Amino acid sequence: MAHIMLDIETLGTKPGCIIRSIGACVFAPGGSIPLGNTFYANVDRASCEAFGLVADPETEKWWEQQSEAAKAALTIDPRPLDDVLLDFEDWWRKNRGVEVWCHGATFDAPIVEAAYAAAFGGSKAPWDFWNVRCCRTVLALGNRRPDKYLDGDKHNALSDAKAQAMAVAATLRHGIKA
């Protein structure tokens, strides 16, 4: 059974918004084992729009204020949404993914679930709803922030996923002070 940290970059904050990139890594909560296999792909905006996903103007304004490196990273080899989702699902299965962790259980997982439904006529994401985990809760209880573990650009889905995974592992390794 694998724990997968998922992070996405989007043009919205609700299910049904455009996804710009998906990043994920295998990790061991509470373990000192290095991070495992990773996944990263940029998504073509037009393909999201073709499946009925939409952009939020406020999120687009927010992106204008982000670093040039973060914005430029999203333009490298963008691929159609359905291809990215199929590749992610294949990666998930090869890595024996079971639990998906997100920095907020109401953001990444539900948005990706909505993208699967839009792209594949109601098909669901590769995880079961009861296996969604919230790293934001764990980090708040341990008084940690993932920024301390960031090795790369902020708002890069893979860099953020790795930082979140390392922060959760460190928090659980050192105990929660609830």
C-alpha cells in the first residue's frame, strides 16, 4: 500500500476548474525513508476547456502575481487533460497507490476527481473517497509548514508535493502535539 502526496496547480479553487499541472510523489508518513517515485505533467488549457472545465478570473489574477519561474514551468510540454489523467492513473497503479494526501482535503483531490468525471464521462479518480488524507491538518497539529522543505519553485506541483510529503513525514516522525 502506498501513500501518495498529490498537488495540482489550477485556474480556480473549486471542482470543475482548469488544471494546469499535476505533481505527485510516493512517501512514507512518519518514516525516514526518502521520497519514492514521482509524477509530473503539465496540462493543456484548451483541452480542459474542451471538457467543460473553467477558469476563475480571480485565480488568473493571482497567477499574474506569481514568480516567472512558476508561470514558465506551466508552459513546458503541456498535454491533453485526458492523456495526463490516464498517465497519472497508470503511475498510481504501478506504485500501488491507496491513500492520497493533499494540502487540504477539499482542494486537490476533489478537483482531480471532477476532472476525471469531465474527461471520462463520470469515471472516478483511482482512489476511494475514504482514502483521502489532509496534510494541512497534520502539519497544523505539528506546527509545521511545508515551505521549510521546499527544494524548487513554489507553485510547482511536484516541488510542492515533495515539500508537503517531507513535512508530513517529519511531523509524524516527531509526534503531534494536539
